[in-house]
Amino acid sequence: MEGARDTERPLYTERLRAPVSWWVVVLVLLATLAFAIGVPLGPVAGVLTMLGGTVAVAWLLTAAAARVEVRDGVLVAGRARLPLSVVASVTVLDEPAARALRGPGADARAYLLLRPWVSTAVQVDLADPDDPTPYWYVATRRPPALAAALAVAGGTGDASAPRDGAG
């Protein structure tokens, strides 16, 4: 039965959540801060610091979990959407290539979906003469799977091979 919602299942979906190690480090830092505040001001102040800090950090890390999805002829990268009809090519980026493209090799006009806890990505080159954006850099933990989904959904054939960091 068709409704107002998307009828096609996503070809690819991923949520770029912060890893458990980030949560552990933040909680240890918050516990240290709570102890440092609780010793001179009392245990109530320490507990309130821990609770308030935990709620704030949990909200921030949860809000930072971007969605990457290929569905209904569109690439969803965070809040941005790209029609697959303007995709010229897709390149899988390993860690060194991704680092170079989000650093010294970056184009200031490009759209970048970055998360510090994700070290690999895909580069989606655009073929829209009216759009000044040359490419999208989309962080993903599974670059070959995202590139394959983009190739299938966009009808661009297959995605290019992984780029090494030397380029």
C-alpha cells in the first residue's frame, strides 16, 4: 500500500554515531570534573555536575550522528540531499586519501560531511554546470558499499576503485 512516505527501501543506510570509546572518554572526563567540583563545594554539586554534563554531552554526541542514505534517487548526507541525476562519478577513499581530501587537497567549494570518528569516505563528483560545488565528500565506515549503492541507484555503472593516499 502506497502512502505519503517513501515507498522504496533504501539501497544503503548508515548512521555515523560516535564510537563507544568516545563515550567512555567523555564520561571519565566528566567524572573528573564532578570530583573536582564536588570536593570543595560538596557532593550535591559534584553529582549535579556529573548529571548535567552527561545529559549535555549525550545530547551533543547523539545530535552529531549524521545519517547517510541512498533512497528514491537521492543521496542523503546529513541534512543535505543530492539528486543522483547529477552524479558524474564516485570514488572510494581509503584513510590516507580521505585525509588528504579533507585537508590540504580539499576544494573550498565542496560539500563535506565530516565526522572526526570516521576516517574513510567517498568522493561524489558532480556533473551539474549550474552548481559551483565540484564534489561531495561523504564520510562513511563502508565506502565500497556506499559507492556500489550510488552506482546502482544512479545508473552510473560501477564506482571507481579505491584511491590510495599518494594521489
